[in-house]
Amino acid sequence: MSHAPSPSWRHPVWATAQKSCVGVAPNNSRVWFTVGRGILTEVFYPRIDIPQIRDLGFIIADDQGFWVEIKTLANDEFQLEDPQIPLPRITHHHERFTFSLRICPDPRRDVLLLEYSLEGDEKLRPYLLCAARLGGDATQNQAWCGSWEGRELLWAEQGPFGLALLCQNQEGLPGYFRRSVGEVGASDLWQDFHQNGRMLWEYDSAGPGEVALSGELPRQGHLALGLGSSKEAAATNAWASLVCGFAQIAEEYQTAWRNWHRQHPLPRSFARKIPEDLHTLYARSVNVLKVHEDHTFPGARVASLSVPWGEASDSRGGYHLVWSRDLVESAGALVAIGALGEARQVLAYLISTQQADGHWLQNQWLGGKPFWQGIQLDEAGFPVLLASLLREREALQDMAVTDMIQRALQFIVCEGPVTGQDRWEEDGGINAFTLAVAIAALVEGASFLEGKAAACALMLADYWNVHLEEWTFARGTDLARRFQVSGYFMRMAPADVLTQDGAKDEWLLIKNRAQDPHWSADEQVATDFLQLVRYGLRAADDPHIQDSVKVMDGLLKSDTPSGPVWHRYNGDGYGEHRDGSPFDGTGIGRGWPLLTGERGHYALAAGEDPLPYLRAMAAMTGAGGLLPEQIWESDPIPEKGLFPGKPSGSAMPLCWTHGEFLKLCHSTIKGHAVDRPAQTWKRYAGKKPELDYRIWRLRHRPRELLAGQELRILLAAPFQIHWGIDGWQKVQDLDAEDWGLGYLACLPTRKLRPGRSLQFALYWPDSQSWQGEDFSVQIIGGAT
């Protein structure tokens, strides 16, 4: 037995993020597949967050020096016979041959079947090349050329996972001619052809490391990629699938998909209000949401079955992780299409993974293990919005949600209005999108609570709503003068804006840039404020909104051959470099089709036609009709597959983007955003409330109080306030009351006239200690 040589240096990467298809048999299958550049790329088993291979492709060669790897051929033909079923047929054309491939998961077994055919020059043979990455690991895989029950095969193992690759010829017999295993970069089949122009190596074993399995195949046949708890278990199921036949398994697969779609019919007015040229993307978007659901943890959905810029990335997580924000944004689309059962499972999963203090992890593996460690306030609010949306549709049934809502609101009350990170996971402070979600969560959540807890949530929601412009709107800047507006909503206000004058002038770091431009917070603009309109906190024709839209469109909009697209914010560095090389920690931010959808929702609220935005999104899809995270909007770089208005090397598909497209379709039908929070919309209707109180907190310490206002002190723990007026006169003590989400003390300040002041100190009964500082508030002006 010969053992394959190992490389002296390893840098394992993933396959392209530009997927043309993703698929799984709905409901029960435990094998997910992806297709990119005309070959099979990452396959996941037994959960959607565990990749098992990097890719499985083919080399076509004549054993006389000619060879070509089919993924390098340009312009492969991709086809779905039915847009509602992810059953791809891929055809590669070369002057000497045509190579076709069909891919189908077995609905009954942990097996992926491939039907292939080589036509053309009779001297040519197809060769299989598969890079195993069992368990997502690239260091401990081992591979063998073996035999199981008298059938020659290729297989690999790592930890608890086994893989088997079997070939069946047209006579139904094992079909390999020659086989070999090796290590990527040293002794794999590609290296063999690269060095020798033909297949000369026939190694029997390889690893531990990043192993590759290869073999010479008949010109037509079937392959079965089996996965299991051992290589033998994988082989047993793989041959069983081959025996059943590709045609039978494909029919079962298609029947499963058709049955699922029948349960979610289109609205009666769909064909009348959504043009036919958008129907295919609608169907594929529905599929994307369903495909990205896990079958071990019902309700869990990953952000994408891809690794952004995968061919240059060694990330273990990629985007096959759960973000509560992305999950709820997708669940909102599930509700829109009528998949209420799936949306309810999303909520159940979120309730089970809520942290003890009420928040959700920045992102996590499906089982709840954390990946990154950031804290994002909107991710604590989104599950509350989902619960409210399901109740509005009378789909909550008997789910116990009150405890989740209570804890989520306690976290929002304690941490807000500041977030540790914005929705782009970069900077902390006060962000309009995040605050819109938090305010809406407080209002929606209050309707599930009773008494003082509900009143506390509404009180704080109203207060934050009133102060949105004070905290996040910039005035009198160079940008405002450039666009001839009064001001605009900033990308992110520093947390110091709560306590210090001039905080908007503070430098706000822009991440992912090779060199940070050192711009102040009020020089940075994002699209995030549009959520204020979508959720009903501000009207579309509010002057602050209209001015901000003018600046946003002027700074962040790019016109492409596909239509308009928007950047996340000015100065963004998350994207390819100028020369098209992959994002490597730094780069230049590109346009996001997702934001075109959000801009379309604003257009709808403003009484404009949203269809141009839907058509722009549809034009931004890749060869397989999937929506990317970002598109390229610079000059074309054909050698890197980058063309204006078309997908970049970022994640594709992105579930959130497909969900946004679906929601914009249904919003167009209904005439308003289908995911707008009902109680929030009813409470505010685009107008900020009028208040006769001001809230004081340790994080937000107002130094002035309008005459006629009540001062309310809201803290997280029991406290006693020792207070007096005009230099500690008429000193009194007041115990705070438990208001469910915090402890509140209301000082009788309404009758104090301008020029007077009050002083107070805080005592903590639980620790029997004082806060250690005195505070003062000046009475000014008059309440308006």
C-alpha cells in the first residue's frame, strides 16, 4: 500500500461564494448541497452548519497530455427544469467535448447523487476530483482507496464523520477504472495532471490532512456521495441510492418540493400586481428560505450556505451560522408567503437560545455555541417583533412567549439606547436602525405584559422616540451645506452624545479599511434611518427623513446596468479591493441589493412605485438566479468574473436579501411594509409623541429639565433617592418602585419654575452603599 506525500505548507480555503444553486430535500433530509462555477461545492451534513467537502469537480483528459478542469471553463449553462425545485442541470462546452451534470439529494438517505455524461471526442475520459473537509476540518482527514462488499470505492473519515464516493456505470456495476487519494497541494489529482499531464499517481491512502479523492470514470454514469457516522455506513447508503436509480430518487425529490409549495399558494392578486418577469426570482427566493432551514434544530436558519470570498478564506464559520437578526428578517418573509408553521419554529428556536440576561449571541452554531462575541441591541429586539407578528396573524397558538419578551425587554431597557455594535457588526453607539428595532420591540412587547412592566416599556419607547433627532441627527456640517439640507441622520452617534456636548464631532472608527480616514461621526452617513419610516416612527415626508434621503442618495447610491444600488455607508471597507482581489480584512465596500429592497420599501411609503427596485434586484442575480450580498459597481474585470451590476465574490445567496425581495413583493401587493410592527405603527403613525417628563439614568444624565416636566429616574436595581432643591433645601427620601423592567422614582418637579434646581444622591439598599457622587438638574424654559 502506497501512502500519498504530504505538503510542506498548508493553507486550506473554501470554494467560491458565488453559488448558482443551493438545495436539500425539504423537511427531513440531512444533506445540503451547493453549486458554484458549474461544479458541486460545499456539502453539509448532518446539520446545515457542518460542511463535509470543499468541492467535487471533474477533469476531462485524453491520457496523452490534454486536460482541462471543467470549473475553469467559462459560460457553463445552468438550468432548473422547474424554478420551484432546486434540481440543477449544468452543461459545460468545449471544442472537444460537452460535459453535463445533474445533482439530486436522496430524500430518504444521507446521500447526494450525481448523474454525469461526457460526449464528444472518444479519446477523452472524465476524472473525479473531490476535496474532503469532514466536519469542516482541514487537518485530520484521512482517505483510502478501498472496497466494501466487493465494490471498489473512495472513502474518508475524520472524527465522527465518514464519507464514501461510489461510481456506477451504465450497466449498474461499480465503475471506477483507476483511483487515487492524496493531499491537497501535494499529491492530489490536480497536482498529478499539472506535473504530468495525465493521471499517473495511484496512492492507496492519504492524511491526516486536507485529503483529495480522485478516480478515472466511465464516460456516462452516476456518482453517490454518501455521508454517515462511519465510512462503512456512508458506503452502505450510497450504494442503496445508486441501486434505486437517479430517476426514481429525482422524482421523489421533486414530489417533496411540489407538495411543500402547494401548502403555500400565491396570493390571489399576485399575478396581477407582480409582473411575470419577477416570478422566477420569487420562486427561487422562497426556495432559498426553505433550503437554509436546518432539520436537526427546527427553525434554525443560517445566513448563507457560503463563505464570503471562499477561495481566499479559511474561516471555520463563514456565513453558515445563525444571526438572530438575519433569522427574524427571513422569518418575516416566511410569514409573508404564508409559511406560518416554519416562522413559528423560528420563534421556538430563538426562545430556546436566548441568553439568561435576555439577549442573543452575536452569532452562533446551530446548537447555541457562540462564534463571535459582540452584543447588538437589535438582535435582542427582533425576536419580540416576530412574536408580535405571529400573534397579529393569529399564528402564535399556545406558544409561551411572555418570559422571553420580559427578559428581552429588560435587556433593552438596561443597555439601550446604546448598542455594542450596529447591524453591520462594526461600531458601538446609537444607531437609527438599531434604535428603531428597540423602540418597536418595547411597544410590541408591552402588549404582552401587564401593569407597570407594560407602562415602563411604553414610557421608555416614547422617550427614545422623542430624542431620535437629538441623538442621531447632524446639523450645520459641510455635508449638509454641500447637499443644501438642514441636516441628516448619522450612521452612528457616539455613546457620549447622551452626556457630552459636541460628541457628534468625535472620531468614529471605520473598520475594514487599510487606512482609516479619521472622519467624525457627523461626517458618516448610512441607509439605516429608513427603518424609522418602515416601522412608523417617522413619516416618509418628515423633513428630517427627506433631507437624509437626499444626502443618502447623493453619497451612497450607484447606478449600474442592473439598476440603482446603495452602499451601507460612506467609507465602507467591506468588499473587494480596487483591483478586484478578495476582501482580506480590508477592502472597499460595494453595493448591497438588500439595500435596494429597503430603498424600495421607502419608495412605497412615500407613495412611489416600488417595481423599479424589484426589477433592479432581479437584474442583480447571478447565473443561477440567486441574490448576492454585494454586487460589483466598478469597471469590469472579466478575468476575475466581476461585471458592473452583477454579483461580487461576497456571499451568495444571502437569505436576508431573498427575504427582503419577498417582503417587497408582498408589500407591493398590500400597499405597505408587510413586516411593520402593528402596535408601533398604531401608536406613532409617523409622528413622535409629546412628553411631559424626562428620564434620568446613569447612562443618560440630563442636566436640564423643562419647567412643567416631571423627572423620572429609571435604574436597573432597587434604589433610594435622597433629594432636595436649590442647594439641598427641603431634603426628602424616596424609594423607587419596581416597574417590572426596572426601578422607577418620579420626582414631583412639575411646579418648579425656571432658574431653580434640584440635587440628588442615590443609595443602593441591596449593597447598603451610596453611589458616591451627587447629581444636579437645572430647571429651564417651559414645557412645549
